[in-house]
Amino acid sequence: MPRRSPLLTLLVLALPGAAACWAWLGRLEPARDRLHELDGDLAAARAIAAGGATLRAERAALADGQAVFSRRLPTADEVRLDEFRRTVTAYAAEAGVLVTGLVPEPAPEGTGELPLEEFAFTIESRGGYAALTRFVRLVEHHRRLVRVERLLLEPGPALTPAAGGPQVMPLRMTLKLVTYAFR
């Protein structure tokens, strides 16, 4: 019998084993690909779940912010002209200012898509500088949201000082206030 080389013998014996391994690995490759695909799906699902928790937290924060904002907005009754006039004249009396006119302005165009309705008022008043600044401060720090949009100070008609009181420079103030209410 001819003598075979040990390398050839090893090759002949290893070749069927290698082929069997190659076939076995070939069958595992689709499963491995599917496993990678499922891993990717699992990672995406975890990211969505984490985003859901973030979304819930953001939604809760938005609801809290809206609650705070709605507490600052006047109710529809508070925006009515007679209620607003009472509030403004009370602030004017506290500050020592004479309100000579309070006129509602027409609602601006283009607020239809907002859930808020805008109300604007122009207030004409007279008084000294210190009294007028007190009045503006009282109005802008009202418990409800009121925005001072325009302020105009002009020399006004002479004021008669109170008996023994200091002489004040008379001023006329025009003030535009804007507030909002939910529809």
C-alpha cells in the first residue's frame, strides 16, 4: 500500500467535517440575520417606550402650565366692560388718579385659530406723575394677566391742589390695556 502523506490524510478527513460545518453555519446565517433584525426592533421599541415616558412627562408639565396660565387669565365675566371699569376705577382711586374715559377697542383680526379671545381697552386719565405711575403699577400687577400695550403721557390741564397740598404738574395719560379670556 502506498504511503500517504499525513497532510493529505488530514485534509481528506477534515474536508467532510468542514463542509458539514459550512452547511450548518449557512443554516444559522438567516437566523442570525433575523436575530439582528429583532435586536434592532427591540431597541426601537425601547426608544419609543422611553419617548412615551418623556411625552407623558411633557404632557403633564403642559397641563400644569396651562392650569397656571388659565388662573392668570380673567374669566369672561371679569372682562366685561362694567367689571373691568370697576377694577380700573378702584385702582385709580387707590393711586389718586382721575379716570376720564374707558373705551373698549374692537377685537383684532386673525385671532380666530387661538383658543383665547383678546380684549383691549383704552383708558384716559389725569393726575400727577407719581400717582399715574402708581396706577400703572397697580394695573400691570393685577392678579389676572393684563398687558400694558401703549402708554402716552402729555401735559394736562391744571389741577387744583388739595388744601395745603403740594403743587403737582398735571399730566394726561392714555393707556392701552390688553387682556385675554378663554373662548
